[in-house]
Amino acid sequence: MATKVDYASSSLGDAALEAAYDNALRLVRDAEPKPEQNLVGGLRHSTGEVVKRFDPCREDSLVGAAYAATPELVLQAVEAARGVKKSWAKTSYGERNAMLRQVAADVGDRLVELAAILSAETGKNRLEAFGEAQEVLDMIEHYCTLMEKNDGYLLQQKSTEAEKNYDLLVPYGVFAVISPFNFPAALAVGMTTGALVTGNTVVLKPSDKTPRSTAFVADIFAAHLPEGVINVVHGGAQVGQWLAGSEVDGIAFTGSAQVGWQLFELKGPRGLQRPVLAEMGGQNPAIVARSADLDAAAAGIVRSAFGLSGQKCSACRRVIVDDAVADELIAKIVRLADGLVVGDPADPRSNLGPVIDDAIATRIDQALELARRDGTVHTGGRMFSLPGNYYRPIVVSDLPRGHRLTREELFAPFLSIIRVSSFDEALEEANAVDYGLSAGVFSNEPGEVEQFLDEIEAGVLYVNRAAGATTGAWPGIQSFCGWKRSGTAGKGGLGIWYLPGFMREQNRTIVVAP
Ligand SMILES: NC(=O)c1ccc[n+]([C@@H]2O[C@H](COP(=O)([O-])OP(=O)(O)OC[C@H]3O[C@@H](n4cnc5c(N)ncnc54)[C@H](O)[C@@H]3O)[C@@H](O)[C@H]2O)c1
Ligand SMILES: N[C@@H](CCC=O)C(=O)O
């Protein structure tokens, strides 16, 4: 691929790539998908109920499917992973890195196909799809590099000729990896690579809304790893519950706070606590001060609020703006939002596609009704001219302070604007939610920027970023730690402290023979 696309890119930058994507999307949509199989100890299982996934842009067209795992199969998958955990932990990180880099190389050879599958299954536009496909590669490379930089997390402590002391991090054993629908390749790969590169084996459960995208990358992992090191069980919430309720030694989860915190409460084998690395949702604010460059602010906010139809954990959900510039900012946001093209990813102009399913659409319809009753709806709403659940970007203001639409995560192209009269008040409102994932500020006052950095309660911060007020974190560049209700681990994916979460500490004092 000639161009490297990330979440801040504004074009694929290559006509040949556009054409290749168009062709791949057509092929993906035209071929009737075979149900994805479960993978247990290297064996494929194709029995049981078939979960079907329809194209969110063309409602009656099947785009993905999978055989849902039974409780017995889930346990077999955990056993298969347990069976090879010693041999996998015994491999050197150099050997593991070599295998994982082969995975990345193979994904790299099939990037266009992956982007097309991602678009077909989620409805995300081509830029978002290529960004995600590229993130898969950068995620694997970043975690392999971290293992090398940290020399496998083994340090010699003060030692003598007679006694050697080592402090090291060792894998827990078997990790359950439970992934969400919105980044079904990048996030499944991120968590899976985190577990594998540190020497754990994995049972991966993709979202039942996106089985094909996750199976695509999982199959490439399986092709390069010893049997049983990666196992895949398909299905919905119930399969996730069976997996999390099994004797796995750790859980890596990305998804809603409602589910993540339930998993956090579960006990591990023999009733003991185990790591639950849960990365969850947000109610992410962008603060706009009166000194801000309002064009940059509007651009960054619109990009972060409506990219992927607001179905990003990092999406900008609240704009908290100084009253002195609020009307001007609202006008700019509305103008940019109205200029976005809503449509099928097959349309190269499309900025945002449909939302993933009827459940989110119902939530949006209810939210809109509430917003019309309690506030001002400036623009946006359902588009009935297209099949599927398409929405024009919704911009709302003047909801009463603390209104639930400004507190809960709707996961939709829905932006609330809140007026304040001081920077202190802006920060107070920004921090008034239970979540703490990403946040942005637009200000040309250094003192305000410093106050924001010191006082905001969130793990991913952006200052004056027109390319994305709250979105666009990238492996090795940003880290992605959810504070408060947004994360359980206190360390996030993408960053430099992520891998130790998959390991525990052991000290080894070895007396050398006299
Ligand atoms: N912080 C992050 O890095 C991040 C990234 C992407 C998405 N998210 C969050 O994910 C959510 C959207 O994804 P989603 O709708 O797929 O989330 P979800 O919580 O509905 O599902 C996530 C995964 O958990 C499984 N699951 C559902 N109920 C379960 C249960 N009771 N036990 C075990 N597994 C269960 C699902 O089948 C899916 O595989 C949003 O809240 C978003 O903010 C967070
Ligand atoms: N890494 C992406 C978000 C992933 C969650 O949905 C971003 O930072 O915008």
C-alpha cells in the first residue's frame, strides 16, 4: 500500500488504492459468506446455531455469519489453551515476535481485503476502514518492539558472584479476549497480541455483530502460531459469559462499561482475583475557551463527534463552550456537520455510514425525542432515503445541566453543546461524568491549557487538535487509558505500560554453586 492511512488522514491519497478497495468491497458483498468456524486446539468446528450478520447498509444482504459455540466447546477451547500454555510461555520473546511479525506481514499483504470486510460488516467508510487495517500492523509492531526494548521484562537485581537475583514479569497463563464491534480487527488484534507476545495463550471471542472481520485476522494468527495458542469461540453475550466464567487466568475486554464492570467482579480460578483489563466507554468532552481558534475547534469537534457515526469510545460527545463564543461556535459546527456526506462506504465521498443495528437506532430516536423536549436540536436526524439505520449528524444544545443525555454514553452521531461562563466551570462540567476516557481543549491561553492538563479527569488528552478533538489515538504515539468508569487497569492499550498488565512479577534468587 502506497499511503499509510491513520485516523487523522483525510484521504487514501491514491487512486489505485481507491479502485482496489471498490473492487474488494464488491467482491466481499457479492460472495455469500460461509459461517465462520470455531477454532479449538487447531481443529475447526462447524456445528451449532448459526449467528447471522446482515450488511448494515443493505439490510437483507448477509455479510457475515458464524457458528455459535456451545458451553462445552468454550471449555474445550480453554483446555486447549491451557494445554500449551507452558510450551508457549517457554518460547523466547524473540521467537514469539518473529511469529507475530509474520502475522503482520500477511495482514499487510491483504490490507485492502481487510478494509473491505470491515466496511461491509460495520458500515464504516473507506478511510476509517483503512485506518483500522493499518492500526493492526502498527499495533503488532509496537508491542513486539516493547518486548525488545524491555528485554522481555527481565532485570538483574543487585547480585554477587555467589548469588544472582533477577526480577521478571511472567505470563499468567490463559487469557480470554473479548472484543467489541466497532474496531473488530484492531482491538481484537491489540488485546490478542498483548496476551500472546507476553507468553499467554488466548481464547478469543469476537463480537457477534462482526464475526467475519475478527475471524479474518484470527485465521492469520492461527496460521503462524502453534496449535492451541490461539482459539476462537464465536457467539454473543452468552458465549462471553461462559468464557469469562471459566477458569481463564485473565480477561482482556473492550466494550461497554455495563459489561466490563460485571466481568471485573467475577472471581478467577479457585475463587482468586485475576487481572481483568477492561477498556470501556466514554462521555468525552471538548472544552472551548473564549480565546480559542473557533475554526480549528469546530473542525476537531465535528471530526471526533461524527467519525464512524459516533461509534467510537473516544468520540466527542460534549462541547463545553464559553458563552461569549458559543453561538459562533455552534454555527460553525452545524455548518460543518451539515456538510458531511452520509452514505454507503461504496460512495467515496461518504464521511459516515449507518449505525450498527436497530438497537442503537432505537436509542437515538428516543434520545432525539428527549432532546427536542428538553433542549434545542440544531440539526440532524434519521435519513429515510437510504436503507439501513442512517443518521445525519445531530447537534443539540441547552439541555439542563446534568441531563442524562450529557452523562450517559449513547454511542451515536449525537453531540451536546453546553454553555459555561468560566474556564473553572468548564472543567467542573467536563469532570462531572463517571467516565474518564478522552478529552480535548481549544484555548490560546497557556494558563488555561495548563489547568486543563492538571485538572481534567481523563487518560487521553488533546490540546488544540483540529485533526480530532478527542479521537485518533495511535499505537506508539498515544496511549489509551480509561480513568474512572472507562477502565479497570489504570494503564491503557497502545501505550508503553500496557504489556505488564498481562504478566505478574516474580523474583528469582539463585545461589550459584560454591
Ligand atoms: N476504551 C476502549 O478502548 C474502547 C474501544 C472500543 C469500544 N469501546 C466501548 O465498547 C462499546 C461498544 O462495543 P459493543 O457494543 O460491542 O460492547 P458490548 O459491551 O456490548 O460487547 C463487547 C463484547 O462483549 C461481549 N459481551 C456482551 N455481554 C457480555 C457478557 N455479559 N459477558 C461477557 N461478554 C459479553 C459481546 O458479545 C462483545 O464481544 C462502547 O461502550 C464503547 O465505548 C471501548
Ligand atoms: N483508537 C480510537 C478509538 C477506539 C475506540 O473505539 C481513537 O482513539 O479514536
